[in-house]
Amino acid sequence: MKVMLIIVLISVLMLGGEALQCYTCAEYKLNDTVFSNNGLTVACTNSTNTTCPDDDSVNQCETASISYTKTMGDTIGIVTGTIKTCSVKVLCTGCKAARADAETKPGFNESFWKCSTRYCDDDLCNTGSVAQLSFFVLTAIVAFFGLFF
């Protein structure tokens, strides 16, 4: 029985070494109204799951949250956005890329720029759910404890 559990544990560990999957999607709002027809907003669904490049450089799922003001004639609008993608944590790419993009938009006001980034390293962990345990980790835990108890 223990031999079978060892084989299962080794198989799970070998199969679990595949590339990370993250959501790649974005939602932008102007004064709490979603931009739906501008090509920027892409809903987070099963079709926006992306397998990240299988190398050591892309090792995290990232969620960047931005906020800035935009001048539109005599009015000022508040733009908010959430961007989810594969990333490299040490480069902090989300806020840098979002800022570079926002600066190209007419009416961008840099004095009100805010950006925060969260990283995680489990498959599809950038869904917004707080507690999530991947199938790989759960199987490895069950097999590990099965060896000793």
C-alpha cells in the first residue's frame, strides 16, 4: 500500500511541475461605469485563462489595481482598473505597464495616480478569491499523509 502511495506522490509531483496558469483579463471603469466597447475591458472567464511561459522568469500571477483622474473638457473623471496577468514579481511590471499606458491617454493627470499590485503563485490564483488550494497541492498533501498514517 505504501509503495502505491509513493508512486502516486511521485507522479503528482512530476505532473504538477507544468507551467503556471493565470487569468489574463482587465476591467476599466470611468466614474464607476465599465468601459465595455473600447477593447480594453476583457472579462475574466474560463476563456481568459492563460498558460504562462514555461520558464523561470514568469513565476507569478499578478493583479494590478489602478486609479487616476482624467480631464475631459471642463469635467474630471475617475478612472479605475484591475489588470490580471502572468508576471515576474521582482520586476513589478503591472504598475509600470499600466502607468505607461495611462500616460498615452488624453487627459491623464499624474498627480492623482495610484497603483497597487498583488502577486500569487498557484494556478488561477488571481481570481480575487482569498482562500484557494490547487488540486496539485491537495493531492500531494493527501498522498504525503497517507505514507505515514
